Amino acid sequence: MENSWYLKKEGVHHFFCKCGEHKKLEALEENNIETEIDKFNREEIELRGIPNLYHPDNACAVCNNEKYLDKNSLLFDDRTRYWSEIKWQYETLIDDEKWKVRAFLKVPNVESDSKKSFIETIELATCTVYKDGKKSLEQKKNDFFKKSMLVGDKYVRIDRILKEKISEHMLNSIVNNPNRRIEWLNKKEKNLENILFFLENPSIRSQDMVQWKNRIYFLETMRREKTLENCLAYFLNYREEKSLAKIQFASYQNMMELGGYNPMVDYVFSRTITDMNHLRKALGMNVEIKQRLFDESRIEDIYHFIDFLKQRYEEKHLVRFWLSITLNDLAHYLLNDSISLFRNEDMRDELNIRFEKTRLNIRDIHDELSKHSRRVKKLKIKNEVFSYTNYLIESKVSLENIFYELPVDTQELYEWGGILHNCLFSYADNISRGSSIIYGLFVENTLCYAIEIYNHKIIQASASFNRSLSKEEKEKVEKWHKEVYLKNLMKAFN
């Protein structure tokens, strides 16, 4: 048994040490174990970030162990969220149809009648991969997965940890016990998703293809064409100009050396740029940029965005637009965010009527699109005054030349989004429900940043155009969160 456990059963306190020692305590003095356990179950522990380890008054008589996991708190109590260390086990089952990896806990229990102790197995999750590439992950203990465990110096949700670890066990199981569909890989492939790809597509044996991005849009083509040459011809829209194919293949080789080919760009450009000379320039763009372009966008939205631009700008200007995209993360964020706006049909209708032609660069285009997006959302949402609890209002202070303010209503939140050129207005519903809190950060009466607080933690902090805060700015915000926000929160709970 990997863990040491505390269990209260019918008034008796049991301590099962991992060395095998079992200690029972029935009488407790003042400031005793029961009081201590009660404190460790309270919600304040979560707010203070205290690791939820239990320390009994008396160490194990055999090995001097003092750390025990509270079984009920860990598995069933939703109020206790943080644990320093938990260890679980895995078992692998393989048959003709599937590979299965099961994660489980070995937990001691006590029979009610005989009072004898025994070990029960609690199943946590099961990952199954079928021989045709289908995969399923079933989690058994939902409350358990809401908790977090210390990894290094950070707490990480258990569901994320277990998902990663169970996938590692599944990968090793498949690699060491392959079936005919993947025997030819000879243990070279160390990525579970790529192995699933070959299981699902046994006719494809080019390992190059597992390095292709946005595969989901082109799977049918890859299954049909099978070879690299045929797939590249399809992505080029079967254009017959040899110079185009030469540029495409050179670009392909360079992208593969960087870590993966992005077929989306060749596919979209060859179908939206008609002039061969313009297409040659677009296909031959910087491969580091080309590798990332459209990487977070749906193909349907990309086409809506390009059709919109083609109605207003000439093809040569559109090619210059694509070539003006830089490696800067902000440029890619602005492009992907602009494209995502075209998913909304109301937004497309709004743009067809009201869009004012602007300079064709990503910042100006995004700024104009965002203005119309905010207008569409504003028309749908009636103005609403937000209500806040006292500790939130008391956290509206000035600290180190930054004033922390709460938006009064949806109108003010809309105006803040316009100033910062982002989607702040979309958080109106979350603020109304109390699931998120938005603070605007003002420097000399100017809105410079905004932060989102969820579950009493800062999960987003950004400046205009969603620029990340500098190290110095982050330190100031974290100081306010610790010395002002959390202190006011604790006073509200006491």
C-alpha cells in the first residue's frame, strides 16, 4: 500500500501506516485529533492554500511516520481540495480487441461487524484503446478529480495529472504489445495520438503525415491519396504550374525540419489566390510564420474572413496582408481572433452593412472588427448594473500607483473592452452570475490593464490587445491579490 491512511469508523480513529502498522484510538483529549481533522476539512484551507496533510499526535510506533491521508476528505469531501502527495497504481489488460489501463487506489477499510481491517480497491479511471484506434477515458470518482496535488511548487488538478499519467502507461503498453497495424513502426513512435492515427488509418504508412498540423480537416484526403506526392498535389488544388509545386515542396521540407507541415495554408491560398505570381509569393512566405498561420482557426471561418476581405480589397493587397504577418505572438492572436469573429452570422451581417474600409494591416483590421463585434453583443444584452459583495468593493484600492476598479454595469464593461481592444464585454454574464470577477487597473486615471479572478485566483491579466503583463507589472498585481484581495476575503469568512 503506497499511502498511509486515516479513517474514522464508528467513533474509532484508525491509522493505517504504509509500513503495515495499524493503530486505533478511541478516546481523545482536548485539542485532539478529531478537532484537528475538523479544521483540515474547512473551506478556509482552500483559501489559504495549506496542503491538506493530516498529522496525528502520535507517530507510527514502527517507522515513526506522521503523515496520513484522510480517506473521507480525499475521496468524498468536496471542501478539501489541496493535497501534498497521493500515490495510485496501474494495471494493464490486453486482449484481441483492445488495450486497457486501469488506475486505482488501495485503501484500507474496517468491517462493521467483525471490526477487522481489510484492503479495498477503489477504481479511479480506465483508459481503453481499441485495435481500430478508438479511445475512451472513463473517470469513476468525480469528487476526487476536483482536488489538486502538489507538483514541484504548484498545485495541479488530479484529473489532469492522471490523464497524462494513464496516457503514458497506455503508450508503453501499446508500444510493447503492438498489433499488425502498427508493428512496422518498430517502437519508433513515442506519441499516443500518432499511434492512434496509424491504428485508425492502417493504409497510411508515411510517418511524415503524423507531423502534419490540422490533420482533422484532411483525414479523408490522406486516406484516399495515401502518398505524400498525391496529398501535396491536392493541397495545391492540382495546380499544374511546376514553379508552384517547386515552391510548395521546398516550403514543405523546411516546415518539416521545424517540426511539422501546416497544409491549411497551401490549401487555402491555392483556392483563394488566382494569379500565379501572387500565389507564388504567398506560398513562399516565411516558413516559421506559415507553420503557425491559421493554426487555431476553423476552416469555415477562414473562408468567411477571406471572402469578406476579397469583397473590399484587391488580390495583390491581400497577398501583401498575408506577407505582413510577423512571428510576433500578438500578430497571430489578432489574426486568429479576427477570423473567429466570422463564426457569428449576426456579426457577418453587421459587417456587410456597417464595416468601414480601413488600412489592410492586422491591427487596424482587428480593431475595426472588434468595434463591430462589441456593438453586436451590446445590442443583444440589456444594460445591467452589477452587484458586488463587500470584500470585492473593499478591494477597490490604490496600491503602488495602480487603482483597482470594478465595472459598474455592462455599459462600462463595454467601454473598457473598447479601450483595451479585447473581448471584456463577453464576460458580462459571468460577472452577473458571480462566476468571474473583472477588475480594471488604472494608472493616472487611464485604464491600462484588466484582470479576471475565478475561484479567488487570478487566471488572466492582460493589457491592450491582450498583451501580457511585464514581470514588474505581474509582481504588483500579485502583491495586491495577496495583501488586499485575499485579506479582505478572509475577513469576510471569519
